[in-house]
Amino acid sequence: MQPFDFKKVIEWLGQFLKCPVCGQKYNLDQTRIIDSRQSEAFGEATILIHSDCNKCKSSVMFNIEVKGPEVFSVGMVTDLTRHDSSRFKNRGPISVDEVINIHQSIKAFKGSLIKALSKK
Ligand SMILES: [Zn+2]
């Protein structure tokens, strides 16, 4: 089986993908592939894409599975930017200890949290 041409798949999907918030058709310039995997032996592929809506400015991540002639798509509204989605895609989930640590840090924090978080 030939490898998938993910760019073509995205172009094809661009005909169908609409913003789940406002219904606007996605502009392909605002759509990026974050991750892709394929199993040539079984004719299967999984693509994770991130799209920004030109109209309502919301961001959505789509997980698209191609299994032979069938295409499954699940969209999820996200506050992750395109840059964030690339950055976090290989990170594991947050642990209970991390949540407790941040809770305790915020509880003990004195001053402006917004100012502290704005520092780069
Ligand atoms: Zn929209």
C-alpha cells in the first residue's frame, strides 16, 4: 500500500470540516497537522490537526482516523494555540502530586498572581 499523502488528506477534509462553534468552513491556511501516524500494512492512518476559526476565533483540534475507505473525525474545542498543541503533544498527563504542589504554592502565594504568571 502507498503511504498516505497527509497534505492531500487535509485538503480533502477541508471541504467538509466546519467550526463546531459557529459553522464557518475552515480555511486550510489556518489548519496544521500536529501529529500523524500510519500503518501501511492495514491501510490505516491517524492525523491530529489544529484549526483556528477565522470567524469566531475559536480553536479546535480534530483527531481523524482513516481506515480503508472509512474516515472518522472527532473535534474538540480547545484553548491551546497551534504552538501549544505542538509543545504539549508528547507530554504525559498531570499527576496528582503536581496538582497538590501547585495548589499549595498558590495558597501560600502573596502578591499579584497575574503579574507573577505574566513574567517570561
Ligand atoms: Zn467559528
